[in-house]
Amino acid sequence: MGKPNFSEEFKRDAVEQIVVRGYAVREVSERLGVSTHSLYKWMKQYAPTGKTPSAVDHEAENRRLKRELARVTEERDILKKATAYFAKDAK
């Protein structure tokens, strides 16, 4: 088996997920089935100059954190309801 050839658009989209949207390299690597080494190499090629993963857009990071907070809050609320339901059945 040879190495897969990815299109320029695929590479740019992968880099955008890391640089612009703020996803972790490891997460993008697992999701897309690409090695982290390839992603770092593509970042050197396609990332906008002056913007590195350590200088991720703060707005993108805020959006990601708000999504995560909403998910965790919903999970907590579900667990509270389940606890109350099972506590009522135990009596």
C-alpha cells in the first residue's frame, strides 16, 4: 500500500480546523485519519503567516468553550433528574 494523496483543499481545510477553529492537532488527526506529523507539515505550508496554533483566534476558542459548557451543563441537568427519579423510587 502506498501513502494516500490528499488534495490541496483537504490539507487547507485540515489546517483551518487547527489554526482558525482552534481544534487540537491530535483531535483533527484522529477525526480525519491523518498523522499528526502530516498535519504539522501542512501547517508550515498552508497556515497564514504570523498565525500559529499557539496564537489561536480567541473568538474561536470562546465559541468552542461555550459549546462545551452547554454540553456539560445539559449532561449535569440530565444526571440531576435521573438522581431525583431514582431517589423517589427507592422510598
